[in-house]
Amino acid sequence: MSSSSSSSTTPSSLAHLLPPSWQSQVTSWLAEDTPSFDYAGFVVGDNPRTATLWAKSPGIIAGRPFFDQVFHQCGCAVEWHADECSPIDLHRDNNDDKNKMKVATVTGPARGILLGERVALNALARCSGVATQSHNLVTKLRKAGYRGVLAGTRKTTPGFRLVEKYGMLAGGADAHRMDLSAMVMLKDNHVWSRGSITEAVAAAKSVAGFSVKIEVEVQSEAEADEAIAAGADVVMLDNFTGDGVKVAARSLKERWAGKKHFLLEVSGGLREDNVESYVCNDVDIISTSSIHQGVPHVDFSLKINH
């Protein structure tokens, strides 16, 4: 885990974040994968079997609750040999194969193991991929001296947001807002539709109340000043250059010091290959979809022992 993770956030405690509805999401995944007859399940029947979960590529293990719940609903039990959020060591405990790591053991009826196999692997591979990319970018930013927050975005896969947001947290990043109801984010389209930043923020404040933060996306330092003056809690400098961010962030923090409290966020095209040029501790948050959108999956396989 990254040094940015809170000491109160432990790998086992992440599962406590999940809402009551998450188990029904797993049910819907299984229903999608087997909408009618399980023909292959008929072939193998209900004889008790044991299967081994192998990790076959480097990364961070994340998504154990989803994996567990898939197999629970298929009448199987899972015993883990690796912790949530722990790194994959391809050279650990393998006498015969130095390119994989034993991660878990699944026991239950053969039909149940094979019924849940692909759904469970898909969730684990995707979640672990997001956690791995998040961990890598947090680590890179810390080495570059950045002390602020790395956050994801709302550019998540429909129906799979909970898994991807969980993966961000497992990798040491901030999940950012979960949905449109979690925070008011006023982008350029909102401002253009309302008429001005000032009017948009005032309208948001009239309904959001004291408990919901308001963030405004800006394209210039002047727009940032307008947003701060209007009472925005967070100002996002969108699509600035690295040098432009450093100049604007320093100027804004100095100009509004002692007058208004606000957070500065930077976003827009930030990736592992360019994020270091944006490192500036006048910036409170660096947000990017590159830690969860289109990231490589971690490779896992499940093999029935024989």
C-alpha cells in the first residue's frame, strides 16, 4: 500500500465500505453469465472438488470480497493465501513453476466452482488492475515529492463502478466522487447553460446545503478567481500545461491566502508518462482516469486440482 493510505484503512477493513446492494450486483453478474441452462455444469455434476487460484502477472491483489461472494452464491468456500492489497510475488512458494503465485484455494461442488470461475476471475482481474495502476502512480508521485491526493474520476464502467472505485482505494488512491449525488461538479457545459460561474455556484448552493461540496472546472486563472469568489470549495484547473499549473496554483494560493478556503485540483490528460511535470504542492489533488480506464488486468487463473 502507498504511504498516502490512512493508518485507519487496513486491507480487511475495505470490505466494510461496501453497501448492502453489492451482493445483489454479484447475483446479476451470475444471472448474466448463466441466463438459462448450465450445460457444462450438467457434465461435471456436484462431486466435491478443490481448485487453486494462481496469479500469473505482477500487481496488487484487490477484490477479494467480490471473488468470495461469487463463490458463496455458487455454494463454494474460498481460503486465501495472500492478503488484500498485497503485492504478487511470482517466485513465492512455487517449486515447479516460477512464473505464478498460489493466491487462494476454492472448494465446493465441481459445478459450483466452474459456474463462478469466469465471473470471479473477471472481477478480481479488473479490480487488481485498477489497484495496481493506482499504486504505481501514487508511488511515482511520492518519489517526485508530491504530498497531495491522487484521485480517480467518474469515467468508470457502467454497472462496475463499485469494483473500480474499490480498486482505486486498494491501490492507495482517492476514489473521488462516487456519483452525481456525491458532490456538485460544475463543468463548462453547466456554466455555459447557466450563464456564468457565479450564477452556477449560487444555484448549486441554493439546493446543495452545507454538507455537499461544490467544485468548479475552470480554463483560466481569471475563471478560478471567479469560482473562489463565488464560494466554490474545490477549483479544478482543467487541461493546463505543467508549467501553467505551477504558476496559476502559486498565484491563486497567494492571492486568496487568509480570505477564502478552497482546494485546487488539476485534471486533464494526466498519465504515468507526464504526471511528474505537474507535481506542485500548491495543488491539493491530482485527478486522472488513467488509473482505472483502459488499464491492463492482472492475470489470474483457476485450476481444479487432479
